Amino acid sequence: MSPSSSLQIRLEAGVAWITLNRPEQRNALDIPTLQALHAQLERCNADPAVRVLVLTGSGRSFCAGADLAEWAAAEARGALESYGWTETAHALMSRLHSLDKPTIAAINGTAVGAGMDLSLCCDLRLAGQSARFKAGYTSMAYSPDAGASWHLPRLIGSEQAKRLLFLDELWSAERALAAGLVGEVCADEQLLAVAGELAARLATGPTFAYAQTKRLMREGAERSLAQQLKAELAAGLLCGRSADGAEALRAATEKRPPHFTGL
């Protein structure tokens, strides 16, 4: 996996660590960074050596959202509606949300606007004690543009989502935990270790079954219960025919821990 100047990439024991690496810009998402991250996600999804992905930020911020300098430059040349940030961001958010492999956001410092939205696209969210969350849209007289209006009501309910979006409140890590925006809060200095432990657990698990489960959960909201049960049956048959499925059965009968390969 080849890094770009705005990303740091490390693959260790089946875990791909992707670090946003623009600390002077608080890891703001300009178009080159969006494109580089999208390309890296594609490589991770296709690489059998990658079983789990962890996304974090360098420096004091997870991600400050859209790069306002790039935004202002586009406005100055009269290209604000056509310079392509929103379309590029949408492609990235969709790809991260639909990734087959489990994803973890290890949120250090502030996650604002599209930076918060980036974390919402991950399967699991861990926050350091100093993490802060802010939608950032209405303060700029703007509406959500990178998925917050879809993710937030599903994660934290409609009223809490409206508080975060309408009032543009700055939420602490503890407030985010209480609302269900993140699943765990830990000391800042322990964040990567805690994320690593969780990633290691997932990396040794049945990743083929994880992919089927993710797909069922993504698509289930559009189905009736009867349709979802039919989809679960189909996914279960795939899991049962997989190498991991056969290994799970052998391990159970031999009374030993299974060794999953993701196949």
C-alpha cells in the first residue's frame, strides 16, 4: 500500500492503520486528500492481507472537515458550486460506509463537519477524552452535505440529531458517549492502544461473516421483515459454505478455538 503526502499508512497483523496527515490544517479534507483516502480504501478492500481498517488523525485533531482555504479559493474564482468537493466527498463517504471490512474510527481531538461525518461512516467509533464533536454546518448558514443528516438520526435519534445540527453544539466525548454517537471513551494516551486491541479482535474473527452482516444491516432499512429474513437466509447460506464456516464447525466439534482466514 503506497501512502500519499496527506496520509500515513501502516499494515500490521491484518490491521490497516490510516492516519490523516495534515496536522497544520487540522487534517482538513481538501480534494487531493479525499481522493487519496478513497483510493486507499479501494486498495484495502481488495487486499486479502487487510482484515480491519482503523482511521485516525495526526496532531491535535481527528479532522476539521472541509478545507476552508480550498473552499474560499473556489469561491474567489466563481467556482464554488462546480469545483467538485461535494461530489468527491460523497464518493468517499459512500465507499467507507460500504466497505466489506470492519472499520474503526479512533477519534483524537476535534471532529467537525465532514470530519465528524467521516467517523460516522465507520462501523465503530472510539474517542479520546479530549475529543470534541461539532456539526459545523448551520454556523456557516449551510446544511449538512456529507451524510450527517442520514447517519445522525439513525445513531442518536431525531431530537438529539436536531440539537447537534440546528444548534451546532460542541459535544464533549462524554456527551457523545451518552448520546450514542461513540461507543467508548478512553484516556487520550490510550486511544491507539484501545483501538489496536479492538482491531486485533476483529482481525482474528470471521471477516467473511462480518461483510455479510454489514451488508444486511446497510440494506435492511429498505426491506420489510419478511424480505430481511429472506436476505438473512441467503447470507447464512453463503457463510455456511465459506471456509470460515467449515472451520467454525470443525473447531466446535474438536473443542478448540477456530482459526479464521476470511474466506
